Amino acid sequence: MKRLLALLPLLFAMTGVAAQEVLRVDFRERPPEMRAVDGLPSGPLISVLETAAQRLGVRLHWRQAPFLRSLDDLRSGRVDLVPRVLLTEQRRAYIHYLPSIGSQRLNVRFIVRPGREAELARYADLYQQNLGVKRGTAYFEPFDSDDRLGRVYASDDAQLAAMFRAGRLDALAILDPAAIEAQFAAMKFRDYSYAQYAHEQLLGNHFGASLKRYHSDHRALYERLGEELQRMRDQGEVSLIYHRYGVPAPDMAN
């Protein structure tokens, strides 16, 4: 009994260490990089993080959640990591960004009714639109901070697609064409086209970590995970994983 009592502090310490090696990670529908398949996360972004975590002896607990909830939970520390979070100065206040796994062309495009493509041919034409956007999404500057734009906010792609189909919006700002097109396909809606104007941009693909957890008890773990992701990028493993899924890999040169 005395021997067991003497070992209890060590057992509790070991249990505490094990608990720190579980990271809570959110994912969302962002095909083809990540999606839910039978309720489980799938896609190259998922596999990249799983591979890095496994090498560090870290277990990932996945949760499918709307992006706005994920951002709130990153801020509060209720979630550790979120894949593919665009880097903005505003988000730096509560997000610690892991090293980019590469850069991708994520142009912002605008959906309009067929036959109206030329009516939205430059940025200034946006001022004439009743414009649907997703709450919490970072598009580009000056678009994100332009108070003169007539924005109508939606919580997700499904709501955005439904509002456009109902004729409540003139145009949609789109960062992920595959996601909104999947929503249109699900509702058998084809009465849409892409405007002539698009904002071209090359952005880093980052995993966003909770800055609150980084400053409390996860600094060393986040740093080790970031180093492994950087190594995987530099040695071409990220590209190999993307190619296995038949998805274009991020540009490693940027």
C-alpha cells in the first residue's frame, strides 16, 4: 500500500502529460481540401495534420463546426486548431498561425444572374449590388473594410445559396466556388453565372491555433507541430499527400 501511495503522484503526472497530448480540432466543408465523409473528416488537409500529429505522439479530436463557431472557440481556447484560416491582422489578436504549408490562388469571384456578367466588371460596380457575403469570412482589402458596400450577411454557404435563389441578392462574393456550387447542385439550381470582375490573390494555407492556449500551456506543443508541418512542406510530403487525393498541392515556392 505504501508503495502504491508513493507512486500516485507519478501516475497523476503521467496522466496529466497524456491529457496535454490531445488537441481539439475543428473542420468544415471545404471541398476538395476537407469534407465530411459519413460524418468523419476527410481530405488532404486532414491527412497532413493527422500525419504531423501522429509523429509527435499527439491525438486529434475532430469536430465538425461552422467557421464562425470555430473562430469564437479559438478566441476562448475551447478549440486548439482550425485548418485553412486566412491570415489577417485582426485575427492575429487571438490566433497563433502555424507555418504555411504552401500558397494557393484563392481568387474572390462574384456570382450573378446569367446575362448580367458585364454589369459587374470592376470593383466600383460592387457599389450597385445587393451583395451576399458570409459572416466572419476574410475576402480581401479594401473589400472587407469598405463601409460603402451594400452587404447582406449569411451564416453559411447553404443560406447564401438559398437567398440568391430566392432573388434577395444581386450578387454573391465567393472565395470557394466548389462549396457554393455544391449547394446550388443540391437544390437543383442552375440560374447563376460568374461576373467578369474577380479579385486575384495568392494566399498562404495556414492552420490557425488558439493564441490563448499558446500563451498558457500549449506553446511547446504548437511549436513542435509547426516545425513538423514546415519539414513536411520542405521535403515534399505535403505535395505527395495532396496528389494522393487528386487535389492540386499548394505552391511550395511561396
